[in-house]
Amino acid sequence: MIIDVTKISQAAIPINLRPINLNQFFLFRDQFNKWIHSSKQLVAGLPSNYYIVSGITDAFNQTYALYETIGIFNGEYGYHSLTMQNRVTTDLSKADVIIISHPFSADGMSSHDKLKIADTFNKPIFVDCAFFGVCKNINFDFTQYKNIHSICFSLSKTFGTGRHRVGLLYTNDMYPVTIYDQWQYPLVASAEYHYRLLNTMSPDAMVEKYQDIQLEICNELNLIPSDTIMFGLDYSLKYKNFERGNVNRLCLSNLYV
């Protein structure tokens, strides 16, 4: 028997039989790209091709599959060391790829100083822009670097959708996503959750909403405001339990109302 899925409700249709509008998916992918470039912060120098991934975490996992030794700076996002363990090094001369968060994971500040250092090693560089959408005063212009191969953005921080995560990976390298994209086998489910969200908030909206509250809380707790509005920074021993690299990073988002 052939089921005419147009005559029954979506909820009653087994998920594997529901029609998928790939045109809508690819429209979202292009809107995601435009959304990133609509920020008041300068965005330039990205690789020409871009692909939907299941958040930046998915892009990390694909990077781990392509390279053996992962180079990071001290204070980088802990997922790399926890996942790769013996395959992670802070000796960038020994790395096969260098992963750098920008803004930097430890302090939410610009990583251009680190990118300049990493670029001198002539290794492929992956830039993790997870905090894009909740940061200010950050330059996302990568045109000066010759070794940046891949850059990934996510909507998780802006929209609070980490459990429905979706990211946009800019790369001209042969990542796994470039293969299944050619096969018309895209990651539709997480993208669908965000189709309408992009039209509700700009990449700068969270900063405009919460930056004053961040400054008030940092002043009250004697913290240095990070350029990533979720964080307050401390370089004393007062908040030693929150140490990341050479700084103590406190996440303030639970205090925002």
C-alpha cells in the first residue's frame, strides 16, 4: 500500500516517511551565512564553501578524524583534552592541526594574538567561533592569515539551543560533511528547529540586551568584564576555583534576568 502523506497529520507520520523540503534547508544554510555577516562586528576572510553541521562539536569530531595530533593553547576549551587525551599538545610545532577558539575559551576575549602565533607554524588552523553572537568588540576578519583552513560558527549561545545544536562550517578541505552534502544527505533535523529563529534576533542582540547587566554584576563582584558578555574575569586568587589557563573565568548568565 502506498501512503499519501499529504492527507494525514505530520504528527501521525513516522519520521522516516515525512517529506523533507531540501530547498528550505539550503535556504536556511544561506540565511545562516548572511546572518553571520550581518553583525556589527567585522566578518571577513572566511573559506568560500560552507556546510551545516551538528554544532561546532560535530566539526571538532570531524577535525579529529582528519588529523592525528591536535594543537591547542593553554586554557582552550576542555573538550579537546577530555576527548582526545594523548592526541592533544600545547607544543604547536608537533601538531598536525591547531584549533583556536575566537573569542578564546578561557577569557572570552579576542584570539588574534594567538592566531598570529599559530600562523607562523604553517599548520592548518581551525577557528572555533562558538561565542559569536554573545560577544562585542571582536574582529572576525581572518584575511591576514595564510593557514586558516576551517572556521565554524554556532547558534547555541545566541538562541540557547545547545540540545538542538546547529553550526555552519566554512572549509574548502575534504571534511566528511563535504561528502555527505554531495550525496544530498544533509543534517536537516537540527536545522529545521532554527528556520524561524534567525529572523527573531541579530548576532548583536544578546550583547545589546545584557551588556549593562554584565557590567553591573562585574562591578558588584569586582570582576573584569569580558568581551563575551556571559563572563566576568579575575586575575587574583579570589576565584581560584574557576581557573582557566592564566585567568579565572566566571560564567554570569544564571544571574541575568
